[in-house]
Amino acid sequence: MDRKFFNLGLTLVIVFLFFLLVVWIGGNVLGIERLQTGERPVLRFVFVAVGIVLALAVYWFTKENKAWEVGTREVVYMAIGAALYAVFSYLFNGTVFVVPSVSQVALRPAICIPMFFGYAFGPVVGFFTGAVGNMVGDALTGFGVYPQWSVGNGLIGLIAGMAMLFPDKKKSLNTVLIIGAVLTAIATLFYFLFRNTPNTLFFDVANNIFGDQPISVLAGLSIVVGFILVVIVRFAFGANIDVAAAVTWGMLGNLIGLGFAAISDIWINGYPPAVAIVGEFLPSAGPNLIFAAILVPILVVAYAALQRQTGR
Amino acid sequence: MLVTWRYRKRRSLIQSFDPRAWIIFYLCYLGTVISIWDLRALLVVFAVALLVVLTSGIPWREMRRAWLFIGGFVVYFSFFTFLTGRGGVEFYQQEHVIRNLVAPFTIFGWQPVLHITVERSFYALSMLVRVFCLASMTILIPYSFDPALYGITFRRLGLPDKIAYAMDLTMRFVPTYGRDFQITMDAQRARGYELEKLSGGLVSQVRKLAPLIVPVTIQAIAGSEDIIDAMDLRAFGVKPRTWVEELHYKARDRVLIVAGAAVFVATLALSYLGLFQFWVPASLLSLPLL
């Protein structure tokens, strides 16, 4: 197992280095323009490799932990999570049911699934739920495949599941909250510096185009709203440590996973960093945080009731 | 209870290949379509998609709903971008007018004008073809991929046993949960729940989605106990797995894989060299600028 794992990691690193070299030599040394800017579909796969290497690195450093074990139960939960995530993201993407959007904040309720599955059943289940669920969901909708966003979604579940790596749930929470606060602050700072950046994810129904209007105040600050909600839930439900931990770890996963995907678009789509963060990261991560704060606790409480009932 | 995709054994081009070969070909095909914007080249891949669809042997009445959904989606995306002309701004700077349609009326002093330009028309057409190719190849998969072969296919594509089996279960669960969602929604509607009339602020709107999401999720988890028991009783994951079905590549499968991969790599290389970019016929560029 270890050998196989090592080989896989090595292969991914080599693939990554190879593409990095191609882009660097071709783009900077030889000055081939097509390797410097604009859409570069090949790089998607590079970032898929980077994301998987990140996930493997987390595993490598904590592989003694029981949270990484995959038994029958985990295999079934992986499949359930991925299928649910796919179905929900297909149903709520705006073509089947028109889910209302409030001032450019598109509602994407499906995101609570990878967070919850990651938290409740561990990082492996979380990663599979996010990555495969997003892929199948995109395929159902006919949007095409954006593998780096799938891996980003996988990271959401993985990080939500990292709560299991810590024996004392309470201790880790404050660190996670502080990291989340720093990331939120950085993203908000970007928003105030580049307020006129278009919101690339907002689908303007009147003009029927993505990324036309400058980002609205609510969309820009939704991440702050979401973060405050998370903090409220953390302290209001401090007694029920499961709710608090699920929400905080879900928040961190959301920030890092989507941050990864958005930042990779700096190279893949040639977006300037400001557009990647303000135009892509904020309008996707902000509303997701709001869902994390509201729907994940409901799921955690409902699951706890189910566990009591069935004794599992 | 599981609901299944509408797979049936048929004599067709798509089902004459090994599912592994078809999955690899499908991925190469997606990659090829994504890297092309040139309408002339798109027509070639379009012909491939059309050939596969028409030889699939799936009767119209079985696929009607899927096609209507995709049709709506495709038309929505390409036709409305055509009307507003905002979609392709990354691809062209100048627009050449074929005709300006000026509305014979004004709304509050604003007179709607529809600029039909060469670039917009060709962008809309390219978009139409691209989305059609991607969507049609994708929806054929559940109709033509034998559910009994899901697991072994992913296993033989190189995934570990457990992950392959999880992929198998994922594909099987999707239609089931779609049905469960529908049932839950009907049940909640019978109790007076109205998805169409979500009111209130952001937070209360989000909370009102819980009656749909939570029951479906929790029921899925509760129902999984049976599946887990069944798998445990068969000693799942104790030893390397054996599979009832076997897959063997035939010559035609190898040809399909090599052809798909070669076309994909060639397209990618050529697109890096500047080919397959957005194209309009040169003869139409003499029209007046917008």
C-alpha cells in the first residue's frame, strides 16, 4: 500500500513538474505567447495534480490516524454523498428549479453535502463526495468538465473531514477559526481594493451573460456575513460540540478548497489575481459559508437523532 | 429500492465497444470539443456526435425528456447570447453588420435594436454546436452503459477496488435519489410547502430549503444500512476483489482508443499553435462595421 501510494505521489509530482517546465521554458524563456496568457485547458490537469498532491500530503503526515481507514461503511457513504451532491447540484443549478438569488448572491445549497459528509464520515468520504459529486453533477447538467473545480470541491470535503484527525475537537476549533478569520480578512481586503471587478459567476438574467456587472456589495461582503454566521453558530451551539466543529471545519474547507480553484484560474483562464479573488472566489465562497452556517448544523442534528435511533 | 437508468441491450455502434474504450474515447472527445472554436472543425466533431446518436438505437420516446431538456438548455445559451451579443466579446473586437432590425415602437423612449452581425451569428452557431456535442455524448452514457459493468469498468481503468466500487454505487444511486427528491418534494407540497414562493431575507430563504435537503439526505443514510450489511455479509474489502463480469479489449476497442487519443492530442497541439480559433468567413468581413 505504501509503495503504491508513494509511486502515485511521485507520478503526480513529475507530471506537475513537467508541465511547469513546459510553461516556464515555453512561456518565459522562448517567449511563446500562447503559453503565457489566455485560456490554457492543459493547465487544468496540472492543477488537478496539485490538488491531489495537497490531499496526499495531508494524508502522508497523518496516515497513522484512524480517520483514513476505508471500510465497507465508508465506501457506501462515499457513493451516497457523491450521488446526493450530484443530484442536488443538478436540481438547484437554476435550470430545473429557479432558486432565487438575492442581489447577485446565487444560492447553491448543495454545498452543505460535501461539508456534512466530510465532517460526519471522514476526509476520504469528504474528498470523494466533493470531487466525484461535482463531476457527475456537471455532467448531468451538460456544463462540461472543469476538473480543477472538482478537486477544489473535493478539498472542501477533505478539510471538513480533518476534524476527525484531532482527538480533542474543542482545542482545534479556535485555531481553525483564526485561520478562517485571516483568510476572510484577506479576501475582504481584496474586495475593498478592487471593488469594480465584475462578478464572473453571476448569471445576469436580463442581459443573459456571465460576468457582466460589477460585484454587488452583498456579494462582496457575503463572505463576511457568512463568517460572522459561522462564529455565531460556533458560540451559540458551543455546548453541542459536533455542530460547532462541523460548521467551523466546513468553513475552513470551503475557504481553502474554493480558494484553490479560484486561484488556479489565474493561470488557467489568465485572470488577473483581483478577478480571481473578487470575481470568482468571493461570490462562490461567501454564499457557501452562509449555507455552511445554516444547513450543516441542521444536518448534523438530524444525523445525531438518526444515530440515537439506530444505535450506530 | 433502487431506480435504474434506462439501459437496455441494443445492437448499436456505441454498445459494440468495450465500456472502458468508450469512456476513454468520451473523455478524449470532450477534450477535443473544448479546445475547438472553429466552426468548420466543429462540424466534423458534430458529425461524429450525430453518427453516434443516430446509430444508438434508442427510440425517441425514451429519450424525449432528456433531449427536450438539453434542447432548451442549448437554445437558451446560444440564442440569447445572440440576441444580446455579449457572449463572444472575448473572441472578437469588431463586428460586421448583416442587418440592423429596429423595432417600430419605443418603450419609454428606448427603441430596441437588434444588430445581426456576422460575428454574433457565427459565435451563436459555434456555441450551439459545442454544447450539443458535449450534452448529447454525455446523455447517451446512462442509456448505453450496462449497470452490471460499472464497477469492473472503473476497476480495469486502473482505480483501486474500493474506489471503483464506490463509483459503481454512485452511478446507481443518482437516479434513485432523483426519484426520492421528487417524492419528498411532493410530500412537502402536500403539507403546504412552496418552493416557488421563498420569501424573506437571505438567511430565512436558506433555512426554507432544509425541508427538501435534510429528509432526502437522512433517508439515504438510514437506507444505506441494508447495503452495508449486504456488502459485509459478502466480506467486502477483506481480500482483493474478484468480479463476475470480465472485460476483454477487441481490435476495434484499441482502434477507438488510439484514434480518440490521437485526435485529442493533435487538436490540443494545433490549438496551441493557433489553429481552431474562432472563425468567420473572410468574404463576410467586407460588410460594414457596427
